[in-house]
Amino acid sequence: MSSNRVVLYYSSVAGMTKIKKAQTRIQDLFAAHKVAYDLIDIAADEEAKLFMQRKSGKTVIPQIFVDGEYKGTCEELDEANECGEALKWLGLA
């Protein structure tokens, strides 16, 4: 179980530039907002991958979870951040 409320499911072996950029973008936004989070590499953890897919109903990565529940992807976080509501979207404000 994660020690932080926010978890980023990602893949260390993602080949697509779009996925790599999204993973970096999320981590940069988390750092900018001082959000504590855990990284879970689904390429190295099949059980975590299955959990992520079961909870979200999606196979796309990266995915953001808060308190064990699917929250969204980079696009949703970007939208919230553009409105100045990233922390609120994450349930941290």
C-alpha cells in the first residue's frame, strides 16, 4: 500500500514520446505544487498494473490515483492546473 495519498502509475519502459512527456509533466506539476506522491512502475509490477486497470477501467498510462481511487490522466491534471485548481482536483486543498 502506498504511503502517500497520491500515486502515479507509470511505465519505465514506455516507448511512446507522448507517454514519456505526460509522465514527466505530471511529476513536474507535482513538484511545483509540492505534492508528495508515490511512483508505481507497472512494467515491473504486474499486480499493480492489474489493480490500476481494474480500478480505472483503462489501460492508458500514466494514471493518477488519490486514496486508492482513480482520479485521471495528465490531461485532466493539466486542465485543473490551468484553472489554478490542481490541488483541489487532487483533493489536497
